[in-house]
Amino acid sequence: MLRRLAIASLLMVIGATAARADDRRDCSNLEGDAAIKACDRAIRRNPRDASLYYNRGIRYNEKGEHDRALADYTK
């Protein structure tokens, strides 16, 4: 039983790590709202990562949401 619990815990950690990596990658590689949503998720996990704000700012700028872009660039 303990071994199964340990394996399940390890799989959860691996899955969470993969999700973080996917959101970070998608934040810089996707376009439009899909990229913004990925950036939002990645920022919630790591609010000190300036590259996430920069990438989200680019996507806002592309959509013409210049105030939001500027706010992200400022962070």
C-alpha cells in the first residue's frame, strides 16, 4: 500500500512539472488568447518570471490591448 501511494505521488509531481513546462512553452509559442491563457496559468505558478509577462505583453500588443501590454512590460 505504501509503495502504491509513493508511486501515485511521484506521478502527480511529474504531471504537475510537465504542465508547468507546457504552459511556459505555450506562453511563448502559441498565438492570441490561447497564448494569453497559457501565460496566465504559468504566471500563477511563477509570478516572478519576467519572461512570462513579456510574452503575454506581446500577445496583448498584437491584439491591440496596449494598456494591458504596457502593464505586463512594466512588470
